[in-house]
Amino acid sequence: MRRESRARLELSLLVEPGDVRVRSLLLAAGSAQTLVGALRAGTPVGDSLPLPEAWRHAAQHLDARLGRATERAAEARLRWVAPGDSAWPVQLDDLDQVEPLQGSTGTPLGLWVRGDASPSVLAQRALAVVGARTATAYGSAQASEHAADLGDAGFTIVSGAAYGIDASAHRGALAVGAPTVAVLACGADADYPRGHASLLDRIVGTGGLVVSEQAPGAEPLRSRFLSRNRVIAALAEGTLVVEAARRSGSLNTLHWADRLGRITMGLPGPVTSAQSDGVHQAVRDGKAVLVGSSRHVMVELGVRLTDDPDAPDPDSAYDRLPLMVRRALDALSWGATASVEDVAGRAGLTTDEALAAVTVLHGRGLVSCLDGRWLLTGRADSA
Amino acid sequence: MRRESRARLELSLLVEPGDVRVRSLLLAAGSAQTLVGALRAGTPVGDSLPLPEAWRHAAQHLDARLGRATERAAEARLRWVAPGDSAWPVQLDDLDQVEPLQGSTGTPLGLWVRGDASPSVLAQRALAVVGARTATAYGSAQASEHAADLGDAGFTIVSGAAYGIDASAHRGALAVGAPTVAVLACGADADYPRGHASLLDRIVGTGGLVVSEQAPGAEPLRSRFLSRNRVIAALAEGTLVVEAARRSGSLNTLHWADRLGRITMGLPGPVTSAQSDGVHQAVRDGKAVLVGSSRHVMVELGVRLTDDPDAPDPDSAYDRLPLMVRRALDALSWGATASVEDVAGRAGLTTDEALAAVTVLHGRGLVSCLDGRWLLTGRADSA
């Protein structure tokens, strides 16, 4: 292991990963090696940056912490990947450039990784799909479907392994054999939540990864969910929120994505569903683009599509009618029958043209003939 | 009746109301009186504007047409209101300023009005609520609810009396005793659609109006629905589309509203519903603002609300917790119990403060106590 990579690992055992002060101290110290040395020695770095006492205290026990972490990592087959390593997803470096959100920011010191794939390869084209824990059947189905479609299109699906939308997103990717990455708020050695142990195993067994910036054995503290969300957002080109109540944590992921300049998308739902309120609000606030289908997601992500996603439905008959026939259609009424001569007069057609046109319309099931006179009866698409 | 108002009535019997050529010819002629005279005499107006032969031909039969229209109007108790009359809704004059859409544009020559109310009074604060004929139960309920809420807030509800969303919008207004205006594509004397005869009667009987720019007896030609839509959009400050399939005519109303600089709004729905596709697309295209509630509609319309529509839900406990308590909450884990001392150390609180904080959290049902140690168990709103 490179010395700086190892120093970042050590540092991650002393500080709270994601804490905004880590970024400042690292910047002042110039390297993790220097900062770890300073924490051990209790000597200041930079002019006015205090070394938090808890971190200095922890540095006195670094060797014991390192021993425990290494042991747990070996047991759970975790490896450490840090900036500078070839497997490091450089997308995460963007986190050093963004303003803190609720006390978190900064490039992770590194990631503990469970699974054989390379994080940097999986992050090349990745979409985050996140949402409510208490998802509806609608939301769960949509999350799976979008994850499967985008997985099929070559995207890695990133999510948080939580109940509800997260789990459905991972499962959608697994269903099409696409790689999926679970970013945990606790150590990557833990099966968290407990009920998702087999899901996490399947993720790792299908070319995906379980990752965390937290040390093996670290607990899922509330604040760690918030800092974890920044990793999900940064790993992916775009974040899709499927169901989120007004104050849902998945909106926090969306805000990270927005702050990072990533593509932010929201899937709408019935306005009667509180689980869609947060998504609708995000769209209203301009924090997310509305997407109504996985094709819309592909458009936002710049996927080259073979056909126009906004093309009219194939059953939109009106636009495919010849102009003459459309004119005749426009001259017909839903309320009263008209003779072919009436249609011709109104539409500016000859009687022969009008007769040909209504015959076409009749063949399409759009008009009816009553005693030799014509009446609109079919559904017209744009009236 | 003023001479120009009467001339506009006559003109409306010779031409196709809403036809873009009417605006040009009126502009060239300077007045409806001059234009009717020119049509009768077959003399050109302006330099290069041809008088359509059908209209010149019709002018030869003006007296007969006028007789029939007057008779029908009297029977159906219709009155004619034209620009310059005190009952004229001046909002419609904006239509002379906008580019044609599918061959229609221009201020109506006048409106045939059924009902005692004044169109200009009803149009002072009006919202158009339109949408699919083949509405879902969700859409119909939403249309009624929004119409009722906005009716309650003092708005006239304008729609097209069609089956589906239109009918639900009218009914929602009727339910709260708010005035509602049905703009028909056929003559205002007709009960169209036939199944809505009693709905139209109730509209007129509850301080509302049934109006049309078409002559009494005029048939609901397909093209007239498109030109009718411009009248709906122009009468209202804003147009709300509730359910619209990809090529729905209600999107045509939305485009008119957009062209007129009115407020355009779309109510989202499940992405699995084809009836919401057109709405979602309009939001994506920036043609409509997403609204998730009637409060959102009020915000868009500039209604002064007594409370903040985007305030957190009253049950969003987290933000109402004291800072100290929130810190303790952030230091607790879903995965493992912690002692009060652990919480104090992580949160930077004294042991007494930490104990007080977890006691508060326990009282709110957010944490559990196991053997004197603490664990997150309640749903936290923002994690």
C-alpha cells in the first residue's frame, strides 16, 4: 500500500469521515501522513486550525484501532482504495470542491470495498437511484424498472441499500445482470440493514460492490447517513429520486447531486401520495428535472437513442393522415351529419376529393355514415 | 345594440370565427361595418387581401342567416356581447396580439352568452381547468378538488364542458357555489355534449355562463374545438391541465395560455398512466409549472396565503427539536446501542445534557432504551 494511501486509512480511524474539518486540516497539513503525525504529536497544523481533542485522543490509540480494523476487514474481505490508487473513482474528488451541507463535505479519505470489481470502472457510467424507505408499490416498481432499463443501457446503479426504493433499485439492476453499488453509512463489513444481508451478498456476487468510507465495524449513526449521501451523489453522473416525502433523506442526496453539478431527476407520482410530495417540490424548486420514463432519464444522461423519445404515439392517427383527409376531418362535426358536398364546401375540396377523404376516415374508424351523410364518431387526437 | 357590435354579430355569421383571416381583414377594413359592407358588395379591402369566396357568397344571404340566428338566440335566451360592451371581458382582446396556432387566432367577434352574469365580472379572477375526456378516477377527483378549492378562493372556473376533466372541473365549482363558465365549440344554444344538458343548466342556474363565439345552431366542427380553446385560455389568468395524453387537445389550450403569457400549470400523476404523459411532457418542455396541490396553484396565481405552502409537515419532528436534542439524535445509531456517555462524547454534550436529550427523544418515540443503553428506532425525517 502506498504510504499516503495507508496514512489516509489511519486518518479515517481517528476522525469522522465526511466531517468538514477533515478537509480543512488535510489542506493545511498538505498530506495525510503529516496530519496523522500532528494528531499523534498533538502539534498544530496551519495557523488557526485547532485539532479536535477527540481526534488527538484517538491518535493515542491508533495502533489498537488499526489492528481491529485490519482484522475485521480481512474477515469480511474488504480492501482499502484511496485517491491515487488506480481503482479510485476520481468522480469523488469533486467533493473537495463543494460547500458543506449539514457539516459534511470533502473527498472521502478512501473507501472500504467489498467485491472484486473496480470502483473506478463501475463509476464510469453510473446512475444513482434513491428514495423513500417507506415506498409505495408504485414507487418500488418504478425504481426497479428504471434501474433495470438504465442497467441494460450500460449504467451502474448506485444506491444506499435501505429498505424501500434503494432495495428495489439494486434489485432492478441485479435482474438484468447490471453492476450495482451499495454505499453504506456504517462499515462495509456489516449487513445493514440486517434484512438485506442476502441482497448485499447478491450485489457482491454479481459484479457489484458494497462500499463505505466508514471503518469496518463503524455504526450507522444518524449523521453518517447524511455524509454517506454525498458519496452516492458524487459516484454517479445523475441522481434519480423515486418517491420522497417532504423531508426525506433522499432529497439530501438530490441536493448533493445538485451541488456537485450532477444531473438531478425526479419521478412524479399521484399528488395524493405523500411519498411523492418531496419529488414534486424538488421539481417545483428547480432542483430536479421531471422524468416520466426511463427514456427521459436516458435523454437527461445524454444516452444516444435510436428514436425520438418525444415522438407522437404510434396510434396518434391524426398526424399521419394526408393533408386533404385532415381537412375533411376538420370539417366534420360530432353533433350533426354532413353531406359530402357540405364537407367539400367547408374544407375547400372538390366533391370527389371529399368523398375519397371521408372514405379513408371511415376506414380508420373515425367517422360514421348515416343515410349517406357523415358524422365524427372516432376519438380525434387533438380536438 | 351599438352599430359596430351589431356589425360584428353579422360578420360572425358570414365568416368562420377564429379564422386567422378575419383578424387581417378587420384590421385592413378598420371596422366590422366596413368589412360587412365589402363582403356584401364584393369589393376588396386593403391592397392584397382577397375576400374568401365562401364569405362573399354567405353575405348574399346575410338577412336570412341573421333571422335564423336571432330566432334561435331568443329561444335559448342568448345575448350577444362584443368588444366595447360593458360586459365584454377585455382579457379576450389579448388574442389580437398573438401568433396563430393551427390557423386560429384573434379576439372573438363577440360571444353569445347564456346566463345572467356578466362575462367581464366573472373573468376578473378566473382559472381554466381542462384535461382529458377519457379521464381516470384520480384525474376527475383532482379536477373537482382543485376547482372547488380555487372556486372557494374566489376564482371563476372556466372549462369546455366536455366529458372527463372538464365536467369534473365545472362540478367542483358548482359544489362550492363558485361561478363557472363553459365555453362551447358549437352554438351556445346547444346542449353539447348531449349528456351534459343538465350540467349546462346547473352552470347557468348557479351564476355561471355558457358562452360561444359560434352562432346559435353552429355545429361542433373539429376545427372549432381548437379555436374554442384559445377563448378558454384567454378568459383565465392561468390554465391548469389535469391529465392529458400525449396529443390531447387540452395541451392545445395550454399552448394558447403559454402564447398569451398566462400562467400554465400541470398536475402530475403516475408515470404508468398514459393520461398523465402529456402533462409530464409539458412540464419537461417548460410549457407548464408542476403543481402538486391547490395551494401550489394559489401560489402560482399570486393568491396571498395565510401560511407558507412549503412549510414542513406538522409531523416533521426533527426540525422542531432543540439543537441539543438534535445533536444527541445525530449521535445515535440504528445498528447498535450506545450509553449516555457514548452519546455525550459523540455529540459534544455533558452527560446530564445527553441524558436529558435522550429522554426527550424517548418521549417522542424516536429512540428505545435497552438495558440502560440507547438505540434509534423511530423514523427520522431527514436521514
